[in-house]
Amino acid sequence: MKTSKQWFDYFNNNLQEKRINWNQPASLTNGELTNVLRSLQAWQLGETSEGKDLINASKRYATKIDDAFYVKAIELFIKEEQKHGNNLGLYLDMLGQPRIKKDLGDSLFRKIRHLNTSMEWWTLAVITVESAAQIFYQSLKDATKSELLKEICTDILIDEAPHIQFQMERFRTIFQHKTVLTRTASFHFYKFFYFSTTLVVWMAHKKLFRAGNNSFKKYWRKMGMKFEKTIGRLKHEIKEPVVKFNLSKPI
């Protein structure tokens, strides 16, 4: 388990990585454009959030646990997500396709995020969306022959696994500080939220998922496996003793 300072250092170093060769043409066939454009535009919009509400939540949480570096790590996490949005936006620009400014799913998610002030629920939402993003970007990569778009997707996929690890470590810490009773109730809510969001993401981007060789059954199975590897593991800790420690210090 990394400290917040170690995560800050990781994100700071990773942001310097250049994995995309932009001296390649951006080209999609008419069929590929039909299958992926709308989802590409929507996801690009979602990746460009300023993250103000998340930063505010992290500041309140960091003050409570006396871990200033957690906020710094969150800020770089957001910056990495914005890098993804910028890269997708550049690709759309090269295609001559517009960057959309509004999307129903994105608008709904932003409203929910604005109402959310809890680090626990923020972290749950991020883990859920990042899990879906892994399948989304692999599907996008598999749905096209564009080498540039494939490299953009690969770059994002490389970033996503550590993103989930970063959030999951924090989520587990928050969970361990709960009583046994609240852990049980919370875990059932986590599962409901995760799979409800999983269904919403499928409905919004099923054309893209199918173009990337993911039927609903396959997509649902993959999301289920990701749940078991992340949030699902907390089920085994419901009856564990409550622990207290500070992640600003090495463990």
C-alpha cells in the first residue's frame, strides 16, 4: 500500500511519459465512425472535468485525517484524466469532428457529483467508472484500425489500472474505519451502485461495446469480474476489527 506522497510521486512521474506518436494520420472508415464517434465524443467530454467538487471533498477528508499530500495526489490524478480528454479531443480535431459541449449522461453524472461531498462516495463512483472505462477503451481500440487511436487507447489503459489501485487503497481504508453494522449496509449499497452504473454505461455506449466485440453478456461478465477484484473484496473484511492509521506515513 502506497502513502499519499508515494502516489503523488507516481502521478508526477507518469505525467511526463510520452507514449503517443502524433505524427500519424487520424482516420476512421465510415463504418468505424458510425460505431464509435458518439461514444468517443461523450467520453472525451467526461474526461475534461475540472474536478473541483472532487478536490473540495479531498480537502475536507485530508484535513480530517491530517494528510495534505492526499489532496496533491488527487490533483495530479485529475490532471491525468484531463490528459486523456485532451488527447481524445486532439484526435477529434484531426478527424474534423466536433468536441461536444453537452451530453445527457455526462450532465446527469456532473449533477450527481456536484451534490456529492463524501470522499467515500466519490471514491466509489471513480472506481466504478474507471472499471467501465477499461472495457470502454479496450473496445474502442478493438473497434478501429486507426493506429493513432489505438495508441491513445493504450496510453489511457496503462494509466487506468494504477488509477483503480489508488482509489481502491483509499476506499479500503475508509471502509475499515466503519463499524461492522455500517460496513454491511455500505457494502450492499456499493454493489447496487456499481451494477446500476454498469447498466447505464452499457445503455449509453452499447454500439461501441458491440463494435469492440463485447456483447451485453460479455460486458456484464467483465464488469462482474472487476467488481470481485476491487469492491467485492471488501465483503471479506466486514467483520474485521476497526483499524486506525494515517496514510500520510508509511505502513
